[in-house]
Amino acid sequence: MLVNSLYNIVDQIFIGWGVGYLGNGATNIVFPLTMIALAFSLMFGDGASAFLSLKLWEKKIKMRLLKELSRYIIVSCCFFWFIHLLF
């Protein structure tokens, strides 16, 4: 996220020189949305990896693990589809 923020700062400088204040305004509106999307994707990805590693450590039945994983993927897809509809 730090690299993405630094990229945004440099991008703002070049957009300010090339496009002007309207381009800077547009990127300032979109940047928080991309940070929110990145935060949610990291949250779901880290949560899924921790969940799967715990289930594998417990040596649960493979079908139960696949069922839980498919439920997690479906919920994630529905969430991001809903966010996509909002924006």
C-alpha cells in the first residue's frame, strides 16, 4: 500500500503538469476507492489463507474443507459483485 501511495503522488505530479487540475481532481476521487478495494481484497485473501491453513492443520475431511472454501469464494464473489453494482 505504501508503494501504491508513492505511485499516486508521482502520478499526481505528472497529471498536474499534463492535464491540469481536472485530472488531479479525478484521480483524487478514484484513489480512495482503489485503496478500499485493495484493503478488502487483502482482507479476504489473508482471511482465506489463514482459514485454510487452520483447517488443514486440524486435518478435517477434504469434502468439508472444499465445502467451506467454496462457500467463502461464493460470499466473496457476491460481495464484490454488490460493490461493482454500487460503483
